[in-house]
Amino acid sequence: MYGARCETTIVSQGRGSHTDDARYGSEEQMTETAAESAGDPIKVGVLADQTGPLSIIGLANANVARMVIGDINAKGGLLGRQLELHLEDSATDDGVAAARATKLVQVEEVDVVFGGIYSSTRQAIKGPVVIEGKTLYIYPEQYEGQESDPLIFCTGPVPAQQVDPFIPWLMRETGAKSFYLPSADYIWPHVMNARVREVVTANGGTIVGEEYFPLDHSDYRATVERIEATGTDVVFNTTVPPGVGPFLEQLHDSGFSRRGGRLVCTYFEENLLGVVPAAHVDGLYSCLDYYQTVADPFSQRLLAQYDALYPGSAKFTGGSGCSGLYRGLRLWAAAVEEAGSLSQDDVIAALDSAQIADGPGGPAAMAPGQHHVRMNMYIGQARGGRFEVVQSLGAIDPQEQLVETPALAG
């Protein structure tokens, strides 16, 4: 029913997966307390876009899930129980993501769900996992913010951590005043652009163009001509794969960068650098929670561990879920240990103030009440096919709204 791409990966040294028919029989179904005392595995569901336009990112996310859960199991698991990874391919398709999320909750009966890159995918997952399944969901990607639900925690950067510090820095350092906003037509670019407009205007700049296209749009010649006609200083791009490749190529061919124009794509990281010609993005600015050149000892050890386990093109990066997934898994594990049980309300209460001393890019801590993370942020610039950190911004609060907590009782 779930197709040939469906994968369940068991990363467990314990008793293995419960697939016997008795699990579904009412007379023999174990209660949560009995299951815990028996030492049954804790089930972790992960949705990763292992095929489709985001596959290079999704494959890396799948690797991160395997690595972290393997590490936790090697150290005895959580609460004396091993973790069991149920990994599903969401295939860069919101309908597939919703179906696989339904399977994780209704069939596999996982204890928590991680995953999603596009904001539309997060919304597709939210239905079966949170609204219908009443299951804890951790979204690891940098995104537009504003997700506020008692059962959802977000572990990637939001506009207060990207747009707010980056735009004033860029305008100050380069003298840029005018911005053009070519964009994919879904929720993330619309909300991001509203924030960009607000911050640019507050700092004395102007938005000279704002356009929206289908995600797979490929002919940007008219837009590039308008960019050139305005003489804009900055192209703040929120087109996404698969459309971003053609846009970057056509912008590069127009001579935009050669005439001194600045290209910004806050979500760009090393995996995406690897799938476009280096010349098309040379000089591109990004703003994320981690780059491979971040020099703190833990970040370097983590990168070395990942590269040793998973050599190849799917790299450990920030931005597109890897750093957020690592952070989310570790924060959730810390919350489970703090709660001393898998009672969802207890885990959520502990997760609300969870923190980790070490992570990609530095330590991280949930901002109490916000279900988002305070984390270190960096400005990177693409040079010769890699990102160099040009500014360390330090730890920045997410500044998201407080989550309504009374719903936890439900």
C-alpha cells in the first residue's frame, strides 16, 4: 500500500520490532507501562525525502537519523530501552509524506515523529501525526516560523535568527539599498518576504520587485531582465529545487554578479552547492546555524564521524534538516531522560526547557514556552564551491509566540 520506496530501518540491539498479529488483538495488547517494564524498543519515526528533487538532502537526513540513534543505542538507549528507527521516504511529495506519516502513527505506532523540509510538507505531516494522531512531532528544518502547537517543536532557524540579523549586516557591509525577491509560490517564501520587506524598509532600503513561481518553474528570462532593468543591488532568492537551478543559471548568465550584484539565499548549504556549478553561486550569501567550516571542536568531530560513516555526496550540513535533525533527536532524548518515562505530556514538559551542551554549530536550548530553539547563527559566503564563515552572530533567540499550553491536557 505504501509503494516500493517505503523503508523501515531497525537500528536496535534490543528485542526488535513488534510485527506479530497479537499486537493488534485487544486481549493481548500491552499497556504502555507493561511495554516499558518489558524493555520493548522505543519507536522513532523519521520522514526523509530520499527520492525526488530534495533527495540529496533527504539522504543526508536519513544518515543523521541512523547515526544519532546508533550512538544512543551504543550507550544503552533511553530508560534502559533501545531505540528502533522507522525510516520512511517522503519522496519530496506532500501526498506521499502524509501517507507515510499515517503509516508511522497508525501502523508502526511510533512514539515520536521527525521530518519534513518544505513547509508544505510539514503541514502535510501535521494532519495525520498531530491533528489526528495526537503524536509528538519535531520539525527540523529552517523555515518561516509561526508554527505554534502543543505537540510540535521546531529545531531549525526562523526569521528572527536569519533575516533580522543578516539583512542589516549585509546593508551595512556592502552598502546595498535595493532588493529584488524572486520566489517559489508557497508559504515559506511569502512569510519570509514579508519579513525581508519589513527589515529592509526599517533600514532605509527598498524592495524593487517581488515575484512568485511554481516550484518547478524553469524559464526566468523575463524576471532576470527585470532584475537587470532595475539595477537592484541584492537578489534575495527563495526559489527552491527543482526551480532554483535554472534561476541561478539564468541570473549568472545575465552578468548580475559580474556587475557587482549581491546574491542571497539564506537556506543554501553544502549539499546544494554540490548540485549547481560553482560559478553560478560564487559569492552567494547564506545565513544558517551551521556550516562545515565552523571550527569548534565538537562540530569538527561530528563532521568527521559522519564523513567516516557515510562517505559520498550526501553531506552533513546546516539549513536543510541535518543540523536541525541532529539537534532535535538529542533534545528529545534529553527530555525523555529528564521525564523518566515516555508519557507524552511529561516528555513535552521536559522538552520545553531541554538543552544540549554540544551540537552542530554549538550548544542549543529550547526557548521556554516557544517550542523553538535558541542557537548559534552564522553568515556564510560561497567561495570556490564551499562556504566560508564571514560572520559569527552568536546565540540568537527565536522570538516566536508562546504556545498555548492548556491543550496539553487533551
